[in-house]
Amino acid sequence: MAWCIRDGLSGSLVGTYWLAAPYTSEGKRISVDAQRIAKPFWRTGRTMAARRLVYRYAFEDLAVEEIHASAWDHNVNSCRSMERAGFELVEVAARFNPKHGKELNERHYVLTRERWCRLSQRSGDG
Ligand SMILES: CC(C)(COP(=O)(O)OP(=O)(O)OC[C@H]1O[C@@H](n2cnc3c(N)ncnc32)[C@H](O)[C@@H]1OP(=O)(O)O)[C@@H](O)C(=O)NCCC(=O)NCCS
């Protein structure tokens, strides 16, 4: 699934959000997410607002139990943004990066439904 994110006031294109069709692995219903936000909108709250809508849909409507996501470890923006959203680091593994032409470390994160519910209740979003 893919969504286009638009700014509510200007209608400008803010970015794109992807959520993979859920699959089952080791008895858990899992999805994977990714997003690309236009630079002028970084750190403006739009990414977090989009995350809230997408995660509510994934956990409540699609009955997903875990959302998995990953980023190269030099992608500070992505890693911090995920950590701020509640993702927990589960693995760091080397993988060939075609853009850099060498192996780099990739950080793998998981956001569980329980953790998302807890954090949403604490921030008043639940
Ligand atoms: C990754 C990306 C989506 C992050 O979007 P963003 O809007 O800048 O990030 P967020 O607003 O979600 O950040 C949330 C919090 O994370 C932390 N954070 C984010 N970037 C940070 C940075 N560079 N340094 C320190 N903390 C950071 C902050 O606490 C921030 O909250 P604040 O702005 O209130 O201080 C955006 O940079 C992007 O689209 N990058 C290109 C594509 C990409 O790498 N996508 C991810 C992999 S698919």
C-alpha cells in the first residue's frame, strides 16, 4: 500500500508512505514500512502525523502485531525518527549498499502493537 501525504493547508506534496501487505512469520502478523518526506517538511511534525495514521490502520484495521523497518546506520534522520516513534533496535547487520559500492551496516527496528498502544495512550493519541 502507498499513500501520498499532502499538506492540509497548501495542498503541497509532503511525501510518500509505504506499508507492505501483512505476512505471517513465526506465528506473528508482520508488516514493513518506509517513507520519503520532502526536505522542506523534515522535522515539522508531518512524518509523525503520517506515522500515527498508518500505524493505527496497521495495528487496528489490519491486525498487524509488529511493524519492521530498517535504515543504513549513517541515515541519522531515519534512525532517530524511528526511535522517536517507538521503534526498538533489534539487529545491526552488514549488507552490500549499491549506492556506496561496499558493505555497510544496516539497522533493523521493530515496533510492536503493545508498545505503540502504550506510547499512544501516554501521549493522548490512543
Ligand atoms: C527519514 C525521514 C522520513 C525523517 O523525517 P523527519 O520529518 O525529518 O523526522 P521526524 O519529524 O519524524 O523526527 C522525529 C524526531 O526524531 C528526532 N530526529 C529526527 N531527525 C533527527 C536528526 N537528524 N538528529 C537528531 N534527532 C532527529 C527528533 O527527536 C525529531 O523530533 P523533533 O523534530 O520534534 O525534534 C526523512 O528524513 C526522509 O524522508 N529522508 C529521506 C528518505 C529516507 O531516508 N527514508 C527512510 C528510509 S525508507
